[in-house]
Amino acid sequence: MKAESLVVFPRTLKKRTGVKKLRAQDRVPAVIYSKKTEPQNLEIDRKAIEHLYSHAVSEILLVELTIGEGQAKRLAIVQEVQHQPLSGKILHVDLHEVTVDEEIEISVPIEAEGEAEGVKAGGVLDHTLQKVRVRGSVGALPEVIIANVSALNQGDSLQVKDLVVPEGVKVLVDGGITVFSVTAPVEEPVEEAPAAEGEEGAAMAEPEVIREKKATEEEEPADKKKK
């Protein structure tokens, strides 16, 4: 995992009033914890930490800290970030100092590479498992796991056991879990158009009109003529 450079400064402003004043200056209060030393209060430029956080790929952000002037650099992971509920601004950052050889657990995103043969034939690539839990040293952990899906045909799948991870990194989930699969396209049923009515049907549909023949003077009843 690549460490991102971050310049931080020792923080003297504390308590509620001090933290409020710090945030008004576009600075974010932070604390770095360590197994070897006491926690240290820090402050970070808001734009710098928001830029790193917004571009992070993994859930774990590894940073190489430069604290003030003349101090040795310290490697740390961003352990927790507190946000303002409405604006989303970063309010506070917790850092945990680590070493390159220290082992930690993280969830690493999985991305597909290539175009599956089954997709070329009209199938659909399903991405079932988005992230996978792994354990390894800080220096060996990947930011993202790339899976080549080019050889997958319709009906094929790629499972966790097929993922390629760096040496020294252990996958912590069942190897039989499906990560990618290619399914056949779903054919939508074609609705048949209603059959057109024939002449016979049309004739039957029309009401029958019965016309009465009107008697005229020329066509008098027979019994009247005899008189």
C-alpha cells in the first residue's frame, strides 16, 4: 500500500473554545496514537486532508506524516474521521501510528479487468462481491485487487480463490464465494398483436336494421279493392 504524504502540525489549542477557533481557521484537529509513545495532539490543513480522504481507494488511508519542522516522519493510518452531519466537513481525525512490517486487517475493493467472452456474446457480467477482507503487513497490502474476467463465458464464474493477491497477504473469507459471473441475457416476451376482425366478424358486429314497408295508395289492401 502506498503512503500519501501529509504535513501536520503540533496542536496547542485544546478544549472546546480552542477547537472552535482552530476550525474557524480552516484547520482540523487530530490525534495520533502509538503503542510506543503517548498520544499527540495535531492540527491539519482542511483542504489537504479532505483531498486525501476524497481520493482514497481503500477504507484504510496510509499517510506519511511530517510533523512540524525538523521532526522525523511517522507512518500512520487514518483510523477514524468525524464529519459534520449536514455539511459533510471533516471535524476530527484519529491517526494510528504503524510500521511497514506491522500486520493489519482491511477490506480491499475488487475491480474487473478486460471484457468477458460471454459479455461479447450478449451476456451480462454480475459483480457479486465488491470487497474482500484481507490481512497482511502494511507495506504489502494492496489498495485494490484486480481480477481479469476476459476468459469468462456465459455460465462461468470467478471465485475468491481465483483472486491474485500480493505475497504475504491472506484472504480471510471463504474461497468458494462468487466474485464475478456471466449470465445469459433475459429475453423479454413478445406481445402478439390482436388478430384483425374479418369481414364476417365485422358484419356480425353491426346491428341489424329492420325496415317496415310503408303502404302507399297504389298498394291498397286486397279487401278494400273488392268493395
